[in-house]
Amino acid sequence: MTTPQLNQTTGAQFTRIYALGAARGENVVPNADIIEPINSSDEWIQQRTGVVTRRRAGKDVKVVDLAEAAATEAIAKSGIRPDQIGAVLVSTIGAGVVTPSVASLLAERVGANPAAAYDISAACAGFTYGIAQADSFVKSGLAEYVLVVGAEKLSDVIDPTDRTISFLLADGAGAAIVGPSDSAGIGPTVWGSDGSKWDAIGMTNTMTEYREGAGEIPWPTLRQEGQTVFRWAVWEMAKVAKEALDRAGVTADQLSAFVPHQANMRIIDEFAKQLGLPESVVIGRDIATTGNTSAASIPLATHRLLDEHPELSGGLALQIGFGAGLVFGAQVVVLP
């Protein structure tokens, strides 16, 4: 019996990011508002993390609301119609429910139905994971355009008395439209995980433990082993960033911008040293006034850089995400 030959899809040779959109929590929360529960000071927080204020959303704001605001801007600026979007990818750890996915709700809200839609659980590396998948979808012909969103409402999983991570966390969403290009706009992705350190960033307990705790088990909140994460990020992630540059075929002095996950200003500064970035490279430092928004931090930081430095458009940016899991992803992209 002769096996029939199957058809396969093919897509564009190259891809690029068309546009970005951003949404931040509407409330500006200064250090002075949160230092008493953690028995700290504004000076301590700024010295250790670089955070001056963080943005947090109101009680009734949901992750999908932030995602919709960012996505709407990105779609409008991209010049495409919502019905041209073939896939919607939302990177988030804050959906709040097991199902439905934030992505499926977002696809409906922005008019992208019946696009494929699913959530990515890669925490702070989530946006780079989404860009990697969008790049492959367009190249393979699975979708002509892909909406990639990083969206978080981390204020829902904060213990105000926690000194390991709570004062860093914030709410927001960043979105990107990825589609076909005449030249390479997204370099090869370097991604992976280190499961041996899976418990360095995580939750204080599980939802099952909370449910069965009869009021004795607290609501699950985020916590981290700060020194473990700092050392891993500074030493191991610098290697990943360098590999992304090598695989893209560019050198640090050819970059226009460097946009790492906004985890900690000290980590960002050490990254710049490890990579030997020249002063001409503009570095994303959105953490100072936005805080750490996990999957949303890279697109939010990039969006701000382009607002403040529109001349960066068309230049190369190295972006790297890293965090809970421990998972990581990096790629060089052409700024929209």
C-alpha cells in the first residue's frame, strides 16, 4: 500500500516585531507605602533593588483587562486587522483560574477569533518564550500574524510582610505583534531551564493545602531565595545573553538597546558589565518606576525606551528573560 503524501504548510522566511503596546497598573505605590510591614526603609529598597515606585492595579482589574489594553495598542500601531491574527499567546502566572485561558478571553475581546489561543507559564521568561513561538509559527505558516502578550497582576499573590520579593512586584501588560518580514527581524532564541533550582522562586504553599487547611494555611503567595536567584541570574544568564549575541551574529557594540527582565537594578547593572556594553547601548531600567512585572517586564521596558528614545526604532535590541522554574530565554530583535 502506498502512503499518500501529506501537504505541509510553509510561511515567511523572515519575521519581525511590528509594534508594541503597554498597560501599567493605575496606582503608583511608593516605597514609603510598603516599608512598615517588612520593617524596612526606602533607602534599603532602593540600594538593594533600584525600585522607587511600583505600579499596581485596582482590586477589580483582572489580568485579561491589562492584556486587552496593551494588545489593543499594539494592534492599532501595527496596521493589521485583528482578524488577521492567527494565534494569541499570553505569558502569565496570574490567570487566577485553571481554565479558560487568558489568551482565549483576550482573542475574543480584541476580535481575533477564531485564532488559536493559549497561555504560556514561563514566568519572567514568558515574553521571550512567546516571541520564540511566534517566530516559528510565522515561518512555518501556522499563522501570518501572532499576538504575544506578557500580562501579570502580581499584587494578588503578595504577602505584604514578605521581605524576599513582595516589595518588588507589580502589575502590568506588554504586547507585541509578530509577522512576516523582508529581512531578519528576530534572531535565534537561546532558551532552556534549570530544574535543579526549581524551588528558588515559588509559592509559599499550594491551593490544595490552602483549601484543606481549614483557615490555618494562608493564601499562597510568592517568595524567593534572593541570593540563589541573584547569583544564578548574574553568572549563568550572562552566558545565555552572550550566546544569543553569537547566534544572531552580532557583537555588543552593534546593539542599540539591552532589555533584560526587570528583576533587580543590581542584576541589570552587573549584566551590563558582564556583557561589556558600550555607553552607546541604551539599557532598559523600567523597574525603577514600574517594579517587577514578571512576563510583562521586557515589553513594558522596551515600550518605554521607544517612547523616550524613538531614534532606537530599527536598531538591534538584546532581550533576555529569566525566573521561576528556573527558566530562561534570550534573542536579538529589531526594534519596531
